[in-house]
Amino acid sequence: MTKKPPFLGGLFSSCFFVALLHEIILVMKKFQVITLFPEMFTGVFESSMMWKAQKDSIVELSTINLRDFGLGPRKQVDDTPYGGGDGMLLMIEPLWNAVLNAKENDPTAKILLMTPRGARWKQALAQEYSETDHGYIFICGRYEGYDERILELVDQEVSVGDYVLTGGELPAMTIVDSIVRLIPGVLGGESSAEIESFSDGETLEFPQYTRPLEFNNLVVPEVLLSGHHANIKSWREQQSRRT
Ligand code: SAM
């Protein structure tokens, strides 16, 4: 039996390592959030599925502190609007430079601006965005908003609903979460995302129950205990609602 020379073994294992590294670099999706309040993301990015997706090297989640791009000794990021009006706007220079910085980290990333004026975020978009091979940069507005010229760099304006939040951080967290959990390998049971509400664009998931069988005189529907798969399937179909 011929033995492989030791240096060849080393060469093969380092090739394998390089290939693996390449695969990881290729697959890892980056989510960068530009915000004045990076601390808000700590709990969300370090818990549950978001934590797991990072641990498994499926995604890279990070924040960019807009304050680091502020102007002058006070690191100013906001100013009053031209034409008058209440409140402050995020200035163009700090925002612009923060976006360019994020782009340097991930040149193919798409830039999403959080704004009530944007397209309504939907499960279908979360699915679509989870399947792309590029990352995303989120811009979180604050105060009365931002200097409109930032739109020159933006690929899509996104809204989470017809209401006004104090800043774009909660929308960004919502959107990142809805995308990350759909990336293959993040959820344990891959089929669980397929039967979820809105997965076909309009159906809401059927009601579900777990132990105990009876609680405060509230009992689990008989059909779910029958073991009759066809009946269970048809009950679930009846119970699913259209939006
Ligand atoms: N003056 C703005 C208006 O009337 O549309 C609202 C500004 S809001 C107080 C500050 C920031 O929060 C916005 O620039 C945006 O980034 C974010 N924001 C608030 N509500 C949002 C929503 N429904 N969807 C996405 N982003 C939102």
C-alpha cells in the first residue's frame, strides 16, 4: 500500500480548509444597520435565531454608529429643515459617509431606507430577500427624518406599516428577523416556514395546541387526537383563514 507523503496530506487539508472558508465567505449574508442607537440591537441580534444564524456562520449582523460620522467636535448628525418646520433632520454628509463605509464592507449589498413612505414589508419580500446572494444595509431614520438626497444611494424605501415610530430601528429589526429566519439552515424544521401565515401570500395559519390536553375546562379539539391524517389536514384547511 502506498502512503501519501505527509506534505501532500497537509496540502489536501489546507485546500479543503481554503475551500470551506471560500464557501463560508460566499454564503454568509451580511446585514449592516446604520443607526444612532446601536445598543438597541444588542438583545435582538444576540438572542434566539439571530444568534444561532451567526453562530452557524450563515449571516453576519452588525451595526454602524451614525455618530461616528458626525461633523465637527460635537459629532453633529442633525440640523433644522430648510423652509422651516418643527424638529430636526439627519444631515446628508454623516448619512452618506456611513453608507459608503457600509458599502466598502459589502460592495454588492442593497440599501434599504426605513420610512413610512416606503413599500409595505411583506412575507413575500422576506422570502425573496432571503434567497438573494447579496447582503443588505439598513438606514434608520430618526427625529423628523433625513435629508432626502440620501435617496440617491438607496435601492428601496421600506415601511413596516401605516403608523409612525420614533426611529427606523424597530422596522430594521423586524425586517432583518423576517429575512434571517427564512434563510435555509436557520430554522430547525425547514417545513415550519412553509406552513406559516402569509407563506402563500394570503393564508393565516390554523390554530395549534400542545400539552396539557385539558386546561381550565378548555380542551384540545377532538380531531387533533384522532391520528386520522386526512381529517386533521382538512380541519386545518378549514381553520386557516384568508387575509
Ligand atoms: N416625519 C416622518 C413622517 O411623517 O413620515 C416620520 C419620522 S419618524 C418619527 C423617524 C424615522 O422613523 C423615520 O425617518 C423612519 O426611518 C422611521 N420610521 C417611523 N415609522 C416607520 C414605519 N412605519 N416604517 C419604517 N420606518 C419608520
